[in-house]
Amino acid sequence: MNGDENTMNTESPLVRHFTATGFVVHSGCIALHWHPKVKAWLSPGGHIEPNEDPVQAVKREVLEEAGLEVEVLNTGAELRLPYPEEVISPYTIMVEDIHDPVQGFHKHIDMIYFCRPTGEIGLPEGWLWVSRRALETASDLVRNGGPPEAPPEDVRALGIRAIDFTESTGVADASLC
């Protein structure tokens, strides 16, 4: 019996939700907000709705949460066939533990995408453009109503990779945030 058999158990009582998160890069920075329920600095993201693919979900979530229209960047391989339609693959897929007092413990299967704004770049109150340097040094970010706190390690690592990807592919803005 190998470890892969556990991943195939469809009768598990564990609840899993599919989600999509967008690391939005502009001028060498990523957009983050303090998530009051999770109590951490996060990129925009949320649940994939019925009849929605992950790319549609991440675009909707970024617009709803951060007010930004974005292009989802292709970080993976493409077949470029005339049919069937291909959905941009995520940069990675993370499995996150969620401790929710209402829904109970469950997991998010989170498809991580890198994005860049295509329109206005103003962020709503509570959102910050966070620099690569702040991510590298785990700098504490100031939030309303609480002590400063650094983003979690996975957010910092993915943010740095998103910035690196946009710079290496030439889709980065010339200015710095």
C-alpha cells in the first residue's frame, strides 16, 4: 500500500473547496490586504463558483476584492490546439487548512495565478502595494486596528516569484511602487 491511495479516497469526510488566488503584480509590487477572518495578509482570491473555470474565478475575485481588472499570466505550458479550449494552468496548487468557526475545519485546494492589472491601478482602503524588499525581509505591514504584522511565508515566497516572473518575461512595469 503506497501513500497515493489516500489521495484517491472519495469517501473521506474531509470537506475540500476549490479556490483561486491571484498574485497581482504592478511596478515590482504585489497587492495584499489584511484578511480579518484568516488574520493574515493575503492576495485576492476565493471560491470557484459553479460553472466557472479557475481563470474566470481569479479574475472575478480580484475585481470584487481589490477593484482591479487583470490579465492572468500564463506561467506554464500551452498546447495551442484548435480544440478543445485550454484554460491557463496555475503557477502552483496549494492545499491549505481552513479553521472556520461556522463551516468547521476544511481544506482549500487553491489554484495560484500570477496577474497584472489591465486598467486603473488604484487600490481600495485596506489594500497595499507591497515591494519585493518588504517580502524578502518579512517586513511588518501596518494595518488598521491592529499591530503591524508580516505576511505569511507562503505569501511572501509566491509574491517574490510573481514579481520575478513578470520581470523575466518582460511584462513588468518600468516604475517601482
